[in-house]
Amino acid sequence: MALKILFLCTGNSCRSQMAEGWARHLKSGVIEACSAGIETHGLNPLAVRVMAEAGVDISGQRSKHVNELRHVDFDYVVTVCGHANENCPVFLGKTKVIHVGFDDPPALAKGLSDEAVVLDIYRRVRDEIRDFVVSLPERLNNDTKEETVMTSDPKDSDAIREKVREGYGAIARQGSSCCGPVKSCCGGGAAEAVAAVAGYDAAELAALPDGANMGLSCGNPTAIAELRPGEVVVDLGSGGGFDVFIAARKVGPAGRAIGVDMTADMIGKARKNAVSFRETTGLENVEFRLGEIEHLPVADNSVDVIISNCVINLSPDKPQVWRELARVLKPGGRVAISDLALVRPLPEEILKMVEALIGCVAGAVLVDETERMAREAGLVDILLAQKAGYVDSMTEWKDPLYRKLLEHLPVGSKPGDFVTSLSVAARKPGA
């Protein structure tokens, strides 16, 4: 039986219409596709034009408001733009909402007079949506398999994501963290001190826009990424843009640094920081996209390097994250991840703590498990390096989260006996 999927966008004029068109053209046997918007703007003639170039006629499709489709029992709703994510209606019953997000061609083309350049923008987004639609059934099948495995687990994936989204949304709004003013959920003490312990030098920190460093580091992925001018870099869970801005300087004007975060407040903060970054550096190579790291809003085989700093441990579906890394990397592309991992299992009491979840501890997995997931995703040349002493330094600063963890650890033990800062380097096979 075909899956009923609604592609949702703001105005149902361009991206969602192209997604519906591709699904009907390529996956009619497995996807029963429809599209709608939280507004209706009519069909975008340039979207119709570039789809026709690719052999897909969407001129007969109609721009629809989502309220027209309330009676339909969809299996999945896929939002294909960030604004739809932020304003996504509530779908009851078994419907699962997946937030993806693609660039907005009309916005990117605004003010451009060269028609060829404008059409190239539409074609790029068209092709990215096509690649996403082609891989969508397999992704949904993988999601179903993972959910089946997790049915005996009391933790619910969507509930975990919502807890994390709420916690980090509060950090973005308050300019602090769940652990108090200028404290970090993944570290402790002043943001500058956390970054210094994680391995950043003073010059890098001084060059950042105000507010970009939120003290959320547990390592320095850009230090192990060996970034080169002209490369495309994606940062998973980019927050206020901390590592994105550092990476943007390294890849230079010919490169691109893209941040992905599932929290709208963080994306808003990062985009404000990007204005300051452009004014200071003159670089126009930074971009922030709203999306989940389990379903990256990035095209297949399009990225040279993926970095991430203390984020993958927050995901309730880590195998899917590693599969996504492998999907978007170019052949020969590299991974440089800093994360928290377990040396041995945590006590059950800690796993139930919301603070520990948002603080990157309760969601961490064993070091060996991290290596297994990377290998099963198809990555090679996997190198793991533990940073001894990082976690214990948090307790020395009397960070509230780590002090609370001490209360639930066996007598005589310390957080560093269970949790470590882990650097992961790997490569996708190929050129």
C-alpha cells in the first residue's frame, strides 16, 4: 500500500509543488503524494518551467491550503521550508511530521536581473528535491525499522526531540543555558573557559560575533577537520553559529559553511550573528538551515566535510544520523565530530534526568557503539580519540549539572569514570 505523504510549504507555490511533482513522477507506486501550504500563493511559473525541463509537468497541480486536507489521514507530513516548520499545524492520529527544508528559490533570486542565474537557482533546488524524493521511501523504511526496535524503550523519539528543542530554544532566547547564566549544557563555567578547555585558541574566540560562543562545546571539530579553501562544510546542530563562523574563515570566499539546527530560536540567533560576521569579514559564505540532523536539508554527495560539536548524542536515532552523514558527503568526503561518549553505562537514575538529556550526557552511547554506527553507515578510516579530564574539569568548576550527576554515581566514582569527550574522524570511500 502506498504511503500517503503531504509535502507542506509556506505558500504551496514552488518547493512543495516540485516535491509533489517528483513524487508522482518517480514514486507513484510507493507514495500517494499531495502538497499544501499554510498560505496559498498559486503556482510559481519558474518552478513549472524548470520542472518541465526535467520532463515533469506540474502545471495541472493546484495551490491548496492545508485546511482543505484536514480530513485526509496522512502517514507523513514533510515540511520542505523552514517557515512551514516553525508554523506547522498539528496533525493528530498516526501522522508523523518530518522537517526537512530546502532553499527558497524566489528569495534567493530576488533582485537578480540575469535570467540564466535565476533559473540555475531554481534548477539546483529542483534537483535537490528530486534526490530527496528518490531516497524518501528508504529513509521512511529505516525510520520504521528503528522505531520498531525502540518500542520496548520507555523513551519516545518525538518526546526526546521536543525536550531538546525546548531546552536549547531557551538557551538561544536567554543567551545562557539550562544550567544558568553563561553556563553550558554540555560544559560549565564561562563560555570562554569551556571553549578553551575544548581546544579553541584565544584568537579564534576573539574573532567571533558577540553571542556566537554559547559555551556548548565538548571539543574542537574544526581542529581535526583540516579544512581547506574552497570546501563545503556542514555543521550539525550549529546553534548560534560558533563553529560555522570559524569554518567559514578557513574555507574562504570560494568555500561555503552551512549550519543545520532543529531549533528555530537558534537559527534566528545564528542568522543575526551572520549579519555581524559579514560586516566584519566581508565573507558571504555562511548559511543556516532549519532541519533535523536525522533528515538533513542537504543534497546527496554535495559536502566535503561534516563537523559537529556535542550534538549527535542528543539524537534519539543516532544510526540514522550516521547514515545521513554518509549520504550527503561527496566520495572521499570527511567527518570531524566532537561529542560526549560513555566509557561504561550510566546508572539508570541519570538516564531518567531531563537535565542530563539536554546536557548531552543521558543520550551518549558507548565509544565502541559510536564506532560501530559509523562503520555500518559505510564510513572508513575511522579514528577515535578520547580527551581525558574534560568531563572532570566540569565538576571542578562546580557546574550544576555535573554536580547533580555526582549525587547519583556510585560512591567514590566521578563523572569522568563514565563519560568522556570523544573526537571522531572518518571518511566516505571514493575519490
